[in-house]
Amino acid sequence: MNLIDMIDFPNNLRDLKESELERLVDEVREFVIDSVSSTGGHLASSLGVVELTVALHYVFDTPNDRLVWDVGHQSYPHKILTGRKSGMQSVRKVGGMAGFPTRDESPYDTFGVGHAGTSLSAAVGMALGLRGRDTRVVAVIGDGALSAGMAFEALNHAGSCETLPLTIVLNDNRMSISPAVGGLNDHLESLVRRWRHETKVPVSTLFETLGLDYVGPVDGHDIPTLLAALGDARTRTRPHVIHVVTKKGNGYRPAELDPVAYHGPSPFRPETGLVRQRGGKLTYSQVFGQWLCDSAATDERIFGITPAMSEGSCLTEFERRYPDRYIDVGIAEQHAVTLAAGLAVEGMRPVVAIYSTFLQRGYDQLIHDVALQNLPVLFALDRAGIAGGDGATHLGAFDIAALRCVPNMVIMTPSDEKECYRMLNTGLAWPGPCAVRYPRATTGSEVIERTTETLPLGRGLVCRVSGKQGGERVAFLAFGPLLAVAMEVAKEIDATVVDMRFVKPLDEDLLMTVANEHEVIVTIEEGTVIGGAGAACAERIAAEGWAVRMLRLGLPDEFVQHGERSELLRLSGLGVAGVRQAVLAFTEEVDVLDEV
């Protein structure tokens, strides 16, 4: 019988002999590979911490001892050992397990995560709340996540605490999604280099300088060494750091050779490691990547900036072609935004390629450092709207509501790859801050139509005019790719359709013309209804004192969970059937009210 079949929860794991743990490690690693090969998901990061995860649950009394993962990309072995083996076949699917630790899923997930750098602040707070109890808090943070500013804020706080039941495990694999960058990476590398060459020259680490005890480096794939280091940690009363060195993708050769490609692969054949190829349709991210390279070829002022998301934002070709104008700041979104502001002050044209969910972390910098000074920084907002398998932690629903209240901001919502390319041109030419938001989705085309054309600022486009038999009653105002849904429904009910293009500035003339000529206005967007683009339209119409019936369709006032994007749109009422039903029900309600 396999050992893994005997492990339902960590108390079963702690019944094993130490000599059996290596065998269990092999079985957990095989389970992870088999699971992810059929579902897709976070593979290389999970493979790198199998030994560490087994050792942590073996030494510490989880869940009484609190285990906090940073980001959670590496949490699959943790889920497998904490009663969720059977759920691995549903990971990242609608109704299935989340791809990240979440408190609703298990008491072993002591803090919900998904964004990098949060674990240490949470762990310090938890440890302060647990002082005086026989409970420890263990935070596991990667060297890439440690570049996040708030991680240093937490280290600064922890270092001032004389007694605190806190163990910080630094999982050093020289990676975030991409290879780690920056001076901190160089410092950790110097410590590992001394360790590997058995250099005994005393060195003061960054952590000791901040007031934390330091242990390591420790081989993160050697079970006896891990058990000894973690066992020692249980006896310490001062907050301390255990520097564990691991290899991302460890134990699966394809992932070891290319940990970036195997960070979050689609389903694949484990015996060959070949990732199944997707269709030939372009993604919006690919359109952006090509646009940036095309634009940089003719404008030497352009800089491409990413907070450790080069592959996801399709910046790898730009990095290859223009290395002097490519900047990966690591997981440091606040720095990325103000860095761009500094470049803009000196006449450069910075383009910040950032996921919608991560721009939230640089919101103060966007307002204070960019918009207040009206600087020409272009924000390419990837993953705007539903986040697919990444779920609620990566939900890009809030950017429109957050940005449209900021003075000087221009916000554009492309409905297809052609508009995306032109809007990026428009944003680059604009002398102030601008955002182009686009989803994690394919465009419907296999070819990028390159052009230098820009769009007239704040001007929408009428895409369909209703017929003569009462169809003029309803008009859709679409923001972004859901224009396609609006067009399909409009053909069935004979409605007008407008691609609004701009959330800010709104095309007020077109908006008021449409409102004057139609009885019902339907706005549709892949963003939160509260404060979104539809709200902007309603505010403008209300300001004129017009009594127009409005139906605002968008994402609900809740955190949309994980699953395939089209299915989540359907469940949110934004598929063709849902929109049709909502519009017909609304117009029927209007009829009843009119009769009354």
C-alpha cells in the first residue's frame, strides 16, 4: 500500500517513522505531477517544496501551529496532505478547489493568499495575537516574493519584537515566475555561494541587521537537515529566519529544465512533458507584446516595465530586442508605478504592463505620483475582468471604478484586437496618464493588424442601428469585448449597439443622443457594476435630469471565484442567454410600470 493512501491529514503523517518520509515525498511528487497533468495548474513551484511541506507538517502541530504560505503557487503538496487529495481533480474549476490557499476551504489554510509578499505581515499579526499560547506561526515566503515592499515592512516590525512565536522560512529558489532580480537576489546568492563552497567567513545578513535571528542556508531537499532545522525552530522564542534553498520543478526533469514554462502549464502528457498546444487565436496579451515591440522600433523613448510578469504580459520578445529599455522591478508594483513617473518626468514614454489585480497595489502611486502630475504613463491593464482559474484573488473587476474617479486619467476598453492596437497607439500619444484594459482571453483573430492609427479621444462608435419596427426601443452601450455578446443579442431583439470605447472621457454627445432616441439603455461591461462604466453613463444621464430606463449589466457585487472564463461569464449573467433573458425581463417590467 502506498504511504500517501494512508495520509488523510497531518496527524497521520506524524505517525510515520522519519525513515519513511523520503518514500512519502516521492509519492506526493508523483501525485502532484499526475494531478496537474490532467487539470493544469501550478506545477514547478509545488514540486520545489514537496520535501519542505512534508517536513513542516511533520514537525509542527498543524493546524494548531499556523502555517502561512506566501502567494500559494506552491500549495498543492500542502493541500494533498491536509485532506484534499480527492479534490485535486477539481482544482481551479467551477465549484472545485481553489488554486491558492483559502480559509473557506480548510482550517489548514490559515490565511487566504494569492498576491505576493503578504505572508509576513499576516504572520506577524497572527503571532502577536497568539502570544502566551502554545502555538507557533510559520510563514513560508519565496525569494521572489521577498522583494515586495510590504515584506520588508513586516521584517522591520518583526525584528523589533524580542519575543514572538514566529518562524520565517525563506524558500530560496532564485525564482518568482521568472528568475528573481535585484540587489536582494544578489545578497541571497552570496549567502548560498558561501554555503556551497563551505566558506566560514562570518557575514552579517540582511535579516540579522534588521534584528532577526538567521539560520542557514539549509538544503530544502534533504529531509534530515530540514527536520533538524525546523525542530530547532520550535524551541526558539525570538522571531527568526530559516534560509532554505530549493529548486523549482525539482524531481520532474522537464520542469527543472524550464521552470518558467512549467510554472502554470495547461494539461500535458507527464511521460513526455509536452504541453498541449492551444489553438492559433491571438490573446490580447500577445497583441500588446507585438504592439510594444513595433512602437519601440520607431520611438526610442519607450520603456517597458513589468513587476515580475514578463511572460504573462508577453514582454519576452521586447526584453530580447530592447534589453536597455526593459525593466523588471520584481514583485514591487508601487515601485513600478513611481519609477514610470520618474521616467516620464525626464521625457521618456514608460509603458507599465501590469495585471489589473496588481495595479491595485500601486493605486496611491498612480494617484499621487502619476495623475497628480499629469504625467504620460501608459498602463496596459492585462487580466481585466474575470481571472479564470486564478479566481477571486486575481479578479480584475475593480479597475474601472477605481480609475475613473482619478483626475487626468483616460480609460479605454478595446472590444477586439484591432481596437486594442489602436487604443495603445492612442494612449502612447496622449500627453497624460492613460489605461487600456483588456481581458485574459483570445481575440478571435490569428493576425495582428499593425497600424499607426490613433482614435479620436472620447469618441464611441455606433455598430448597429435598430430597424423600423419598434427595435429603436433598446440600445446597448458596450465597454470592451462583451460588445460581441451585445451584438448577438441585439440581432435577436433588433436593438441599437454602441461600442463606447472610452470609459473616460465618455462620449457624452453620443450617449445623450442614444438616450434621447431609445426608451431602454443597457450597459454591459466585464467589471463591477458598482462604480463602473454603466454607473458613469447613469450619472451623466441623471445630471441632465432625463428619465431613461437603464439596465446595467456587469460583474456582481461579490468575488467571482475560479473556473473557465466563458463559464464564469455565463454564471455571472454575461453570456448571450443571460443577457437576452435580463433584457427581456427588464423590458417586460418597464411595460408593466408604464401600464400602471
